[in-house]
Amino acid sequence: MVSQSLVDRAALDELEGVIGTEKLARLLDRFTASLATAFDGAERGEADYAREAHTLVSMSGMLGCAELSRACRDFEQSAKGGGDFAAALVDLRKLRDATVTALRDLRDDKLAAEKDLTRP
């Protein structure tokens, strides 16, 4: 199992308290699905990657993925600045994949815990 240090559980719990369990689950599902394909494609330009990174900065931060949020912010600036960002893109894709795995693991753990609570 991937370390869940990539996802701040306390931030998710706080958000869950505000918007409810079902809304949080839907939001996480949509975010995980869009994140799974973020930064794909070899024929995209710097501006496309920068826009995608910009979009993910606040969403990932709100959902407790601070490391991904910081990486997206840094990558956005790098992509806007021009130059070679290929290595940064590779690193960002690795972090993206690890974060998706951590979010899925967290969801699976939560579902398993809820199932245990409902057993007689």
C-alpha cells in the first residue's frame, strides 16, 4: 500500500464535516478520475500543461493533497517560463500516480472500516 502521507486525512475529514460524506465521495471520485489522466499526451504544448496544472492547484490543495498542489504550482510556473520542462513533467506524472493510488487506498480503507461497523 502506498503511503497516505500524500493525502492529509484531517483535511478530508474537515471537508467531509462541511459537505457531507456522499458529496465528498463524489468529489473524490471525479477528482481521482480526472487526475488519473492529467498531464498525459506527448504532443501538447507548454500552455496546455500550464493550464492543467493551474486547474489542479486549488482542487488538490482543498482535497488534502498539498504535495501535489505545490508540485502543480511549481510546474505551472516552469511551463509558463518556457525552456525544457520534460524532467519536471516526468516527476509530476509520478507524483500524480502515487497520489491517485493513495486516494484510492484511503477510500478502500474507509469503505472497509464502514463495512466492519455495519457487521452484526
